[in-house]
Amino acid sequence: VPEFRLHCFADSGAAYKAALMLELCAARWEPVFVDYFNGATRTPEFRALNEMGEAPVLEHGDRRLSQSGVILDYLSSALSRFGAASADERREILRWMFWDNHKLTSYTATARYLLKVQDTDAADPGALAFLSRRARAALAILDTHLAARTWVASDKPTIADLSCAGYLFYDGELPYDLPADAPNVARWRDRIAALPGWKHPYDLMPGHPSRGPR
Ligand SMILES: N[C@@H](CCC(=O)N[C@@H](CS)C(=O)NCC(=O)O)C(=O)O
């Protein structure tokens, strides 16, 4: 019997952060498909599950959590993995997770949405250029940070690494070329992919392929 249920879909890097955590911890979990591309997150049923209208949502016993950062924090306690060794370290982890949610993931995910999902001819080129520029600037911050370190917030992998990496495995769909634009990030991403149990988002969550190439 699965212990955790994760509402997710293959194209959601935000959901991947939580799905990867569950998989790396060998938790008993099952995905619940969110049919995002057919409007599932806008239905009253989904809004009753999460008034923010976003995947992922984690169900564990009577608990229902949204926001990947909160889910990761919860799972690091519940599963005793990828968490902090001290209060200072927990703050350092949270610092990078807030930064990721605001700067790296938000711009990367939104630019990818325009690149991959929206008909590029209909997309506002100014919007795509702006989002791509912001995403690349955030990526450069992470690349500099990782120049002299192995992991984002600790000397071992933590939920901060899983958060920052959420969208970075969607090769060919991103507003940058990872190995060329951010070699330190590319090497760190390889270290994450080498963690026992690692899976690509398309192999871990339901719904791929969602929409064919444009
Ligand atoms: N900060 C949130 C972001 C979640 C998010 O943006 N989810 C997207 C899918 S990747 C979503 O469900 N959007 C709903 C919509 O646009 O209707 C998190 O990390 O959980």
C-alpha cells in the first residue's frame, strides 16, 4: 500500500522535486496524474485540493501539502534524508530554496512553457526574451556558487539540490544550453543523476509525452 500520494505530471519540474525526493528515499508512493494541459488545475475539484491551483500536492495520512519547498521540508523530516544537520544549515537550505522558487525555477519554467507548449509564433517574443534573460542570470548565479563546491547548501546533497535541479533535466526544452552556459551546474546535475534511485522526470511521473513537438 502506498504511503504517499503525489499529485503530479511529467512536465512539471515543480512536482519532480517532490517525486525525485520520494524515489531517492525509496518511499512507498504513487503518482496521481494531474491533467494540467486539459485544465485540471482550474477545476473546482482541484481547487478544493489546493486553493492555489498548483501541482504538486502531497497527501500523507491526514496531511495535504502544497508548495514543493514545503513538501521537501516535510519529507526530509518524515523520511530523515536530505535534511539539515543543524539550525544554521536548515536556514542555508531554505535560503537557496526560496531563491530557487523566485529566481531559477520561476523564470526557467515560464520560459520553457513558452518554448515548448505555446505555439512559438503566437508567443510574445519580448516576453520570451525577457524570461530567458532572467533565467540565464539566475543560472549564472548558481554556476558561480557551484564553482568551488559539490552541493548547494551543505557538504552533502540536501533538498536544496533537489529543488534547484527541478527543471534542469528537461534538456532541449530550456532557455539555455546547460553544459555550454553553466559547466559547474552541468557537473553538479550529473552528480544528482548519479544518486542511487535517480530517474528522469519523464520516467518518474505520468503524462509524457504531453504535447508533441511544436
Ligand atoms: N512554487 C510552486 C510552483 C508550482 C507550480 O507552478 N505548478 C504548476 C505546474 S509546474 C501548476 O500547477 N500551475 C497551475 C496552473 O497554471 O494552472 C511549487 O514549487 O510547488
